[in-house]
Amino acid sequence: MIELQDVHKSFGDFHVLRGVNLRLEKGETLVVLGRSGTGKSVTLKHIVGLLRPDSGKILVDGIDVPAADAEQLRVVRRQVAYLFQTGALVNWLSVRDNVALPLVEKRTLPPGEIRERVDESLASLGMLEAAERMPAEISGGMKKRAALARVLVAQPRAILYDEPTAGLDPIMARTVGRLIRDVQSSGERTALVVTHDLELAFAVATRIGLHYEGELIELADPEDFKQSRHPIIRAFLDGEDDTAVEGNPR
Amino acid sequence: MATLKDTLEARGRAIRLTVLEAGFACQILSQSVRRLGPDLRQRWRFVLDQFVVCGISPLPVVCVVGLFTGMLLALQVGMELAKLGQSEAIANMIGVILFREMGPFMTSMILTASVGSAMAAEIGTMRVSEEIDALECMSVDPVSFLVMPRIVAMAIMTPMLTFIGCVLGCLGGGIVAKTQLAVSGSVYFRNLLTSLEAEPDSLGPFPEEIYTGLIKAFVFGILVATVSCAAGLKASGGAIGVGRAVRTAVVRCFLMLIIIGYYISWMFFK
Ligand SMILES: Nc1ncnc2c1ncn2[C@@H]1O[C@H](COP(=O)(O)OP(=O)(O)OP(=O)(O)O)[C@@H](O)[C@H]1O
Ligand SMILES: [Mg+2]
């Protein structure tokens, strides 16, 4: 349902994406690993149309995202939700109002049902006690969880998670991992998870890829990925400095 | 030679950018007007919040500035009039100057500095912290969500504050007239009311002096909100970008207020 073909993107002289290719079928959970600053968030922003590629194709359910008009973009964004790395909660709305926002703005559900679904979503992430607080009054990890609740409450068909467990304690990280697996268990939802958290990656993935030097290298099953002989992947999995890897162009 | 070319290029770029941003401001204004019908009921809570921000918070400053502007005017103009033996005409001048020109201009300046700058900073911060991107991802229109309530609130509150400021200014003028110019209170207020009286060809019960000032304030309110929100939405590059957006907003508002203010007066009084 999501397809990227040879996507390039530069910011000024800085060539961030150098030909990203990926294909994501319905029901899949693709995990993308990669060092900080390699362009993972930039890739996700292209899928929801927040950034335009310099060249290449991005298709979501057959809609050409960079060329989409406002109505098509709305269709894409209704289906594909994006969990921002920073959470990006609206700072002058309480946690509850933030989570309710996507439902309220849709204007199709009665207030009672919105409240029910918001409470359920908050409760699944242990955020019910903090529901009335403002984003400035909660911790970084709590913001992340509130943002995740806001993404899940709209029940989108595909979710792009940008580092869902960054800033969470190990117990909470495992809860989030379980939650992602629950969401995926129906087989109806598609997920793209960007993370540095190897435990999460192997817990949820149906396929794993590594973002390196502006490209996605080696998209494989988790087991194959673990056994990969690719020097860059070995370095990443074993936590070595990849500048020492032979054949590294840097 | 290269330096001349560079300078010209830089100027050209700056002009192009300014034109583009003016276009953007017009675009969000027309978009806000179009969203008024379908969205206002749902955004009523935000509009009420903005009423407090735009109307209640700046009220003390507007009162103090209004009062002292009236006193200052009465003092300066009164001394000149006294030389001509026309002290009693002070009331006519104060009313007309305040309601026609000074009131709307002064109030909008205060609102630019206190409310417009805050709008640019708030929206700019939301822009650089990806909150506006997040809104777009949820198919929430940032213009309807953020800009429209602010424009509505400013369009309503600016004329009200202007009126209050002008009334206080007239009061301040009266105090100075009585204490410094030996014009009695009853004469001052009788003259004031005559000078502001509705003429037969005026719109409804409002004297022309007052309604032109209030129309001006209405336009200024929309202007300040639109320019400030536009600057905020265009912010980029972290805290520095937010600072730049605030400065841009304030400078542009000041310039536009004085220029547009002149043309509105020209339309009504030429
Ligand atoms: N709007 C932008 N303007 C200029 N450069 C940008 C912009 N967005 C991202 N970049 C650059 O693109 C590169 C990739 O950024 P990105 O946020 O995608 O990294 P990332 O892989 O998500 O890293 P992390 O794991 O730390 O989140 C960075 O070096 C960043 O400096
Ligand atoms: Mg990132």
C-alpha cells in the first residue's frame, strides 16, 4: 500500500536521500533501523506529503503523493497516521483534548463516543491520570505516549512510527512494543517503525531494513537480517563504529 | 561591478519575498473568511479565549495610554489655542483628533506590540516544533484552527478598545482643560458632544467622526492579526526563526497601519 521508488532529496548542498526504494504491503510491519541523522524522519515525512522529493515516486494506495491535490492528500492522511519523533502535541490543549483532536475534527462521531474512545486510548498507554494536564507539565516520555494515543485513536489503516520508544523506560518501551503488536495482530493494519531500539525491532518486525547513507539497504526477514553478513549491518547490530568498516565510502 | 550586481540581486530577492509573503497574508485572510461559515461554531471556544487575549489583557494599557494621550493633546493644543483666545475650542479638537485618527492608530499600535507579537511567537513556535505539521497530518486546517479565531477576535475587540481609549482620552482632555486651561467642565463636554454630533447625512445614529474611527479600527484589527499569523506560519529554523518572525510581524504591522490608515482617512475625508 506504500511504495517509494528511487526517492532523492537534498537540503541545499546536503544530499539526504539518495535513492530510497521500499514497498510495503497491507498487514506488514517494516522496521527501519539506522544511525541518527541518516534521513529516516525525512523519509517518513515524504510519505505523508510534508516534504516533496526532488525526484522519485511516492505512492500510497495508488495515489501519487507529491502530485496529489488537497482532496487526495486528505485521503492519504486519513489512512496514514504519522507519530512524530517529538510528539508534536498542541501545546495549549490538554492531553485529553490533544488526543480527541483527530476525532473532533472529523465531525462524524457523537461526543460521548469520542470520550469513550479517547479514554480507552489513553488508558492503554497508562496516561489516564495525566489526561487533564497540559503538554508543558508532562515528561518527554509522557508526551510521546500521548502522541501515540492521538495516533491510535483515529484507527488509521497505516501508521508511521518515528521512534515510538525513544525516551521511555524499558518497562514502558515493552508496553509500547506490545501495543504495536496488538494493533498489527489483526493483519489489517500496515506499520512502518523507525527505531534505534533493537529489542522493539525484533519484537514487532515482519521485515527489517537499515537506512544507511541515504539509502535503504537489505530489506529482509528478521531472522535473515540477524544473520546478515553485510559489514554495515554487522557493525550496527554489534554496536561497532561503522567508520572502521572496510569499504565504507565516508 | 560584482558588488553592484550582488546588491541588486539581494534587493530583488527581498522584494520578491515581500510580495510573496503579502500574497500569502491575503491568502490566509480569504481562507479564514471562507472558513467562517462552516467552522466558526466549532471554534467558538477558541474565539472566546482570543477575546480574553486580545480584549481583556491589553485593556489597562489602552486605558492609561488613552487617558494620557488626551491629556497631552489638550496641553499642547490648548496652549496654542489659549494664545488665540480660543481655549474653549479645545474640546472640539480633542474629540475629532482622537476618534478619527489617534484612537484607532494608538490602539492598534498597542495591540501590535502586545498581542500581534505574541501571535507571531505562538504560531511560529508551533511551526518550528512541528505542531503545525502534525495538524496537517491529522487533516486539521491550520488556518481554520489557528488563524480564523484570532482574526475574528481582533476584528471585534480592536474597535471596542479603540472606543474605550478614546472616551478616556476625552476625559483626560477634560481634566487638563479644567485644571490648566480654565475651561469649565460643562463647556468642555457640551462642545465635545456638539463636535461629535451626528450630521444629517451620517450613517444611522453614529456621528461620522466615531464610525470612521471604528471602521478604521476594525480594518486595523484584521490587519494586525493577519500579518502576525502569516509571519508565524512562515517561521523556520528554531528559536532564531521565531524571533525573526516576531520582528517581521511587528515591523510590517507598524508600516501597514500608518500607510493604510492614511488611505482610509483619504477615502472618508478628502
Ligand atoms: N528541514 C530541513 N532542512 C534542512 N536539513 C534538514 C531538514 N530536515 C532534516 N534535515 C537534515 O537531514 C538529515 C536527516 O534528518 P532526519 O531527521 O531524517 O534524521 P533521522 O535519521 O531521523 O535521525 P534521528 O534518528 O536522529 O531522528 C539531518 O542531517 C538533518 O540535518
Ligand atoms: Mg528522526
